[in-house]
Amino acid sequence: MSSSLRIGVIGVGTMGYAHAHYLAGGNVENAVLSALCDHNPARLEELKSLFPGIPLFSCTEDLLSAGKCDAVIIATPHYDHPIIGIKAFQNGLHVLSEKPLAVQLSAAEAFVQAADQSGKTFCIMLNQRTDPLYIKARQLIQGGVMGMPKRFHWIITNWYRTQKYYDSGSWRATWLGEGGGVLLNQAPHNLDIWQWLFGMPERIRAFCTQGKYHHIEVEDEALIYGEYANGATAVFQTSTGEYPGTNRLEITGDRGKMVLENGVLKLWRLKEAERTFCFEAQEPFAKIPMEYEEMSFSSKGSAHGRIIQNFVNHILFEEPLISDGREGVRELTLSNCAYLSSWEDR
């Protein structure tokens, strides 16, 4: 392998173009854009002028076997992520897949198995893990500041989309094209942060409403309720049909509460565990002494770019992966279970 990692982009639509443009602009250290692949002939003609000198392919297999790449970024429709990724691993290439890992868990598991067998780097574009707001929340939780987990409640309805958005492609918001709606297209990042901060629930009950706000066949609103072994609960509510939307996450434990909203983390630290205080307090309406603080965060630069840079650094310098592809199975488990719960009404 040369000193610069050669990266090909497969699927040069909105996200694929963004990744290709970022690479071609020299924004990723020790990496170069080395090839592009798209099945659309008209798009390939456009790419000739947009990326002069970059080899273009209309067939995925041709790119994978051409020897032009050390790694690929997959930015195709969801169903193709595991199909192309498995072939890439079989050709000895490192893989960075857009989210979600797949549409169905069985396909995601096959993707993971291929990665394990190849020995190559496997990464997924769960870029919200690079947001300093969520990084700090995770540090506080893992550091025991919140104590025993009690409740997780995320209202994430700022994914507003118009009907024009859904009409922009025949594959959009269809079961055969995307494999789902807001849970599979917009909210995978949030589902990932849910489990990254609070862990995976033992059971869930969900209500996914199809075409509530738009003329589409998949869900544009979803409500998920989760339960944990220790009695903790989680509520996750998302929609593409509310404006103005809300992005507010509240997490409580027996040692305090945190609220994440608008780049601010509000933290209440209890000086005594609530469960202990509850049974030892001598007054019926006693208040637990506590401290309050606010922390503001801003995320500079490209979140996608940070994941790509980390992907490259892991391959070349063994930097720990921020978003291992195997971990994409968890957020997909949440969405798949939500669909099943909603469809079976249980």
C-alpha cells in the first residue's frame, strides 16, 4: 500500500458526491480519491467534468477488481450496502459503508461475517459519535456521574421533509427502494446514539405510522418504548412531519439528570443517591441537595469528514475506530424490532 490510501466511492448521488468532493479537495490527510462508480450513464457523464482524471466505472465488480483502490466508501441505496460490501471484502478492500448497514438484520450479519473473514477494516458512517455534545454525555454516564440508569427520553422531530423531497426519486420512501422510512433513513444516527449512551433495551414496543403526513408507503412518524433489565425505560419519538421540530434528549439516573438540547448539556448532580435518600429521608417532601451546571458545545468541520479521516487513520496508523461497522447491527436491531412490533401490534 502506498503512503496515501486510495479510496473509491461507489454510488455518487447526494452523499456519494459529498464524500468524493471532500476527498478530491484534499480534506482527508493521507488519502486520495482514486475511482468512482455509478450505474447511471448520465451521472457518469457529469462526473467526467466534475472529477477530471478520476477513473470512472459503471459496474461495481469492475471497480472492485481494477486494482485502483485500497478501500471503498459505499453510498448506494440501502439494500445494496451489504451486497457491495461483501464483494469488496472478498476483493481484499477496506470498507466504509453509509448507514444503515443493511435493511434486514440477516443481511447485516452476513456483512459482518464477511468483514471478520477478510481481516480488513470495517467502518460505518455513524458520524454523530463525533459530536462533542454526545461524547461528553457518554463520558459522564460511563464515569458513573448519573448513577443507576432510570430513564431515557428523546424527542427527535427536527427531520422535517416536504412532499417534494419524497417525490424526488421513485425509490424514496418505498419498502423496495429504501426499506423503510424515518427509522431507516433519517434516524439511524439517533438510534445509534441511544444505544451508545444508554445501552440496548431488553424489549421494545413500537408504533410506526405509515404515510401520516406525506403521500408515502413507509413510516414518517415512529414512537418506540424500551425496557431494561434494571427497570429503566426509554422513549424515542421521531417524525418528518413536524415543524418546527424538536431535538431534546433527557436522561435520568439515581444520581442526577442531564438534558441535551441546542448544543447545550444541562446537568443536575445529586449529592446523594435518590434511591437511598428516598428511604432514609425523615420528611415527606424533602429535597435532595444538588449542583447544577451547563456546558455548551459546537461541532466544527464535517462530521462525515471526521469519520472518513478516522477510517484512514485506523488503516494506516491503527487509530481506534470511532464507528466500527459491526456496531451498526445495534441500531438496525432497534429499527427492525420497532417495525416488527408495530406490524404485529405487540
